[in-house]
Amino acid sequence: MARKRMGVARGVTAAFLMMVGQQAVAAEPPVAASVPQAGASVTEWPSPWQIRLRGLGVITKDSGYVNAVPGSGLSYSDTVIPELDITYFFTDNIAAELILGTTYANIAGQGTIGGLGNIGKVWLLPPTLTLQYHFTEFGAFKPYVGAGVNYTIFYNQDAGSADALNVKNTFGTALQVGFDYMVDQHWGVNFDVKKLFLKPDFDVTVAGAKLTGKAALDPWLIGAGVTYRF
């Protein structure tokens, strides 16, 4: 009888210890997620901001006329200028670019008013905003296309053979194509071509006669330079 009681006591003790052990295991806190060690590689997303500095050739279209003067024509000088643009990327593919630069144009008479020679000189400030699509599937080579609007301000207007000259500020449109070739994450080289459709009206006084007309500048802007992505 004593041996039987001893066996029952041992069985009860073993069952109690097994139950306590299971509860202890269930109470253990979960293993903490591994924490990245110092110096571990972390993905760095590019900034949405980018700037470019270009040398820009401004090649105008020699077209225009003076109202009420049949056979009249106009021509304009071409220039090379520095240009800065600022780009903001909304996504990897969609961006907006603001183009900043200033240049001048000498205006000369052609056709029936060719004898006037240099009619005058005007300075142009043509800020242009384009919406761009950037292609991202070519690695370091990143071509893009764009279209936008332009508002050209004419200032420091000096008459030459004319008595007075006033070229009026005007809106225009712009088309764009170009590419960046990125040397590393931040630096690259850029080539860019824009076409501005720019046809301002003007007033001119020649020999006391006040006339009006339209100057069809429509310049090509051909540039190359350096890109920096922040």
C-alpha cells in the first residue's frame, strides 16, 4: 500500500512540474527583432531638387514685318549666354523645370526697309517653365522631353536708326528634348534643345512716323553643361 501511495505522489509531482514548465515557456517574451548594426548599408533616396548650369546658344528666326510697309522684313542677332535651370521631380519620371537666363537681340531691317540698317537693340528676360517626362530605363543615360510656357520681358530697349522702339512683353510656348548622363549619384553632363515660339508686337517711330509690327523671333536654345542632383 505504501509503495502504491508513493507512486501516486510521484505521478502528481511530475504532472505539476510539467504544467509549471509549460506556463514558464508561454510567459517568455518574444525574441526582439534584430536591430541594424552601426555601419549597415541604408538606401539613400535622391533629393527631388536638381540644378544645371549650361552654355546656351540662342539662334533666332529672321522673320517679322512692319505693318503698312509691304515687303518689309526683320532680322535678329544670335548670341551665346550662360543659363541656369532648376528642376523639381514629383516622381522618378515627372518633373518641372524653370529656365533662367537673359540675352539681347540687335534688330535690323530687311526687304523694303533694309536701308534702315540697325533699327535698335533690346534685352530679353525669357523665364520658361516646362513639364518634363524623364525616361529611367537606360541606366546612367537619362533622356527627357518637355513642353511648357514662356513669358518674355523686354528691357533696356535702345533705338538705333529708329527714333523710338518699344517691343512688348509677351507669352509664348516651348518644346524641349534633352538628356543627362549621370557620372555618379549627384553629378552628370547635360545636352538640351528647346524651341520657343515667341512673336512679340512692337511700336517703332521712324522719321516721325509711328508704326507697328510683329517680330517673329522663335529662337532655338541649344545648350550643354553640368547637372547636379541634390
